[in-house]
Amino acid sequence: MIDPEAGRAERADQVPAGDGGSVVRAREFVGGIVAVEPAMGDSLLLTMSAPEQMVRQLRAGRFFEVLCRDDASYDPLLRRPFSVFRSDPTASTLTFLVRPYGRGSAWLAERPVGTRLDVLGPLGNTYEIPPRARNLLLVAGGVGAAPLVMLADEAVRRGLSVTFAMGAAGAAGLLEPSLLPSEVEYVVATEDGSKGHRGYVTEVLADYVRWADQIFACGPEPMYRSLRAAIQPLRVGGKPPVQISIERAMACGVGACLACVVETRHGTQASCVDGPVYDLDEVIW
Ligand SMILES: Cc1cc2nc3c(=O)[nH]c(=O)nc-3n(C[C@H](O)[C@H](O)[C@H](O)COP(=O)(O)OP(=O)(O)OC[C@H]3O[C@@H](n4cnc5c(N)ncnc54)[C@H](O)[C@@H]3O)c2cc1C
Ligand code: FES
């Protein structure tokens, strides 16, 4: 369903003009849902209006805290974090990939076009493409595909070669190839063998690890452990480096509650502020 007329973002004046760099300060704003589309399995793509200048400066890896309840309700009280799947500065919209998981995300996945959403963001840091990198390997598990699609868009715009490897339990849990830029090589693995390699996505990476200048990943934490085990024998001197996005349960999203801490070689960090993107070798599991 697409409704281009549904709501322009309110309180856009609260969004700063930008600092001239890559990171935009977080602000609360209200935007209208303009499209809801099926994506994979029971997950949906939800597109909402957002302040144009903010959308223009968004970078892959950043996320938004969405208030997932009706105006008359306080349940759930806390916002829920969602990565940006795609942004469109021309339409002044951002898109989330939403998997109905618990009560907040299920509420969000049921919202029709026209619903006004109260959103805080953009939050967190970003994936960084090293200036000299030419070949990028992106490794996605489930809805972890979201920030990597945004990164693939960014990389293709810069003329880089991208291989996007995705794993899921079955074919229904994989992104449709049409949701990726056509320039991207798409490699898939399913645990039940219904599409691509039968097994885990970490089992198909050997050739690509040698080819890649930089690896980016987003998925459940067990995927990161098997990713590290799979690629470690193939890396030389820690290369290619690996950036991962850690999705810990979050409460405040602004570094105040410490619900989301991650142990790193530089000490304990709040992943909502210092992350969610980390160097794989920096994280202590
Ligand atoms: C930075 C970040 C980006 C995210 N991006 C996306 C995205 O693009 N798309 C998407 O569908 N989801 C994303 N998530 C996950 C999403 O935020 C959670 O699924 C959601 O907050 C769960 O809230 P709920 O109310 O639906 O479930 P609840 O009813 O609150 O929780 C159900 C159960 O899940 C546990 N739980 C809640 N959050 C998490 C978590 N992050 N990890 C492990 N267990 C958890 C709770 O402790 C509880 O036991 C992201 C999370 C983070 C931290
Ligand atoms: S979610 Fe509160 S400090 Fe990170």
C-alpha cells in the first residue's frame, strides 16, 4: 500500500541544519507512514516521512527509537530501536524493516498507512567504508539485513564492488533480490536447504574473505561467533577487518540507562552511543 499524501514530518524545525559532517544530532519528530510492503517472512518494510535535511545526511548503521504504542496507552513504555533499511532524500522518507517479535514490534508491524509515528533519532554511530576499499563483503542474518541494505546502496553509489551474503532458516526468510541494488552479487544460505547453500551463511564465505578489503556484518550474536571462527584462519594480520552491528536490548537509546552495555578492549561501552557498530576484534564476548 502506498499513500504519497500521508503526512509530512512534523517538528522538522527541531532537526538541526547539520554539522557539515556525517553525523546528524538526534531529535524527536513525528512522521506519517506512507507505505507498508511485505519484505520477507512475516517482516514488513515500513516507510515514513522524515525531515528532509536529516534524511539527506543519514548514514548506514544509524538507528531510530520508535514509540510503539497508541496515544492513549503507556504500554510498552519504552521506545524500540530499528535500523534504517533505506532512505530517500527526494521523497524525504526513511524505511524500516520490521520483524514482529514482541509486543512493541508487533504493534508497529500492524500500523496502517497514515499512522503518525513518534520517533527519536538518528542514534548511534555508522559503518565506515575505508577510503581505499574496493571490494566489500556484507554478511546478513535475518532482519540484520536492514542496515546492510542501506550500506549496499551507499557502496554502489561510490562505484564499489559488493557481495551481499544472507542466511535464514528457510527461503521465506531471505530478502527478495529486487530489494538490493542490481549491481550487488547476492549469495544465500538456508538452514533447511530450500534456497542456496544448505547450512549457515558463514559456511559460504571462504572465497569472498580473500577477495574483500572490508567485511560488514549484522545479525544475531551467535552469527558473529561463527563468523569469527569461519574467517579467522583466512585472515592475515587481522585483514580484512570486520565491522559488526550489535543489537542489544535497549531502553533509553541515549547512554543513560546502561541496558545495552558491551565489553570491549577499551572497556565497557553503551552500544546505543558508542555503537552499535564495532570492530569484531574489539568486542569481548
Ligand atoms: C540497534 C538496533 C537495531 C535494530 N534494528 C532492527 C530492525 O531493523 N528490524 C527489527 O525488526 N528489529 C530490529 N532490532 C530489534 C528490535 O529493536 C527488537 O526486536 C525490539 O526492540 C523488541 O521489542 P518488542 O517490544 O517487540 O519485544 P519485547 O516484548 O520487548 O521483547 C520480547 C523479548 O525479547 C527480548 N529482547 C528485546 N529486544 C531484544 C534484542 N534487541 N535482542 C535480544 N532480545 C531482545 C526481551 O528481553 C524479551 O525477552 C534492533 C535492535 C537494536 C538494538
Ligand atoms: S539503551 Fe540506555 S544506555 Fe544504551
